[in-house]
Amino acid sequence: MEKIIEIKNLFFSYEEALILEDISIDIMKNDFIVFIGPNGGGKTTLLRLLLGFIKPDKGSIAIFSKNPVQARIKMGYVPQYSEFDKEFPITVIDVVLGGLLKTTSFFPRFKKEEKEKAEEIMKKLEILPFGKKRFGELSGGQKQRVLIARALVSSPEILILDEPTASVDPTVEKEVYEILKDLNKDLTVILVSHDIGFVSSYVSRVGCLNKRLVVHHSEEISKISMTGFYERSVHILQHTCHL
């Protein structure tokens, strides 16, 4: 398989606190990997480093043989939707098209083909009928579909998601991971999650991150391996739901 991300001996500190210690991992094309671990374990920090929002203290990150800032055009990012103002008067189609903006603009103009591309993705994610609705009026699951569409509209090769199923019920969680599983046929998918019992049935690899990183194939995850990283007893539960 083709290696598209190479992280070598990565260290990152915030003020005097060591957040990431000697992280090394290769991520392959069409990989589907989740990073799990306790709060403060460095999961979101690692995503921010991959996106080039912050720089490491030591070590290196190469994405398509470029640094993260240079490679950012090939990455789509889905933050937690709680970071968005739910009352802001913006429509669904405008949120999706916002994924094409390279700079802040109060009066963006989009080409016909850009709007058609956005509508094509919205149709695939089954949110096209909501195009003119306000984003804040949507359900949690619909919002996540919109944010995924926003990340996809720029045609990325890597999709990065931070807690994509936070604060949604198990039925919506299953819907989101089914979408990601389908997208993984054409994209490399990297995400952060707390719900290892659910996501492990979808991903190919699990990165256990608590300052240091250990990577397992999803079928290797066990109660024993999780307990050490969370520093407490962890029981993995398999969710079931009916659609």
C-alpha cells in the first residue's frame, strides 16, 4: 500500500506540559484509523499537528512528502459541530460551500460548477432537500452530514474528523460511521473518538494515545490493552441499534 503520511519521533509541549512524546506512525492510502485515549491524552493536538495549525517541538510530519501546511489542500477537516454557532443565520448550502473558501470573505461568489459539486455531495449524503434550511434547525445527525459534506466539497484525499459522533444517539452514530465506511473506499479517514466499542467495528487500526502512541489492528483491541492507557478499568461494549 502507498504511504501518504509519515510521522517520525514527534514531540509537542504546551507551556511546560509534555502532550505528545516520541510519536511515530505511518498512515497508508485508504487507511481508516481512529485515535482514542483519555481527555488530555493528545488526540486533538495530533490532529492539529497533521493539519498544520500548530508545529511540533521536535520530530517531523510528511504528508504526500510535503509539510502539513503545504499538504492542507488535500485534507478535509470536520471539527466538532459544537464549535459552530447554532443560532447563526446561515443555510445548509452556504455551510457546504464554505468548504471552498480559502480566505475569509463576507460576500463570497461561487462558480456554477462549484455549486453543482456541492449539490452532488449533498445528494450523496442525503441532505440536498435541506439545502435552504438554516443550519441551526437541523438535528445532530443532519448537522454532521452537512459538516462532512463541507469537508468533501474541496475533493480532499484525506478526511480528518474530531469526535464526529459526540453528543449523538447510537442510531445517528451508526449512520455517521456507515457514511465514513463508504467514503473510505476513496479516501483515507482519520478520526478521534471516545467510543472505541462502537468505532472498532468500522476502522482498520486503532491508535491508543496517552502522550505516547501504540497502534493496534482493530480486532486486537481488548480490555487489557485499554486499561493501561486510560489508567483505570475499561470495559468495551458493543452497541446495537435498529434503523
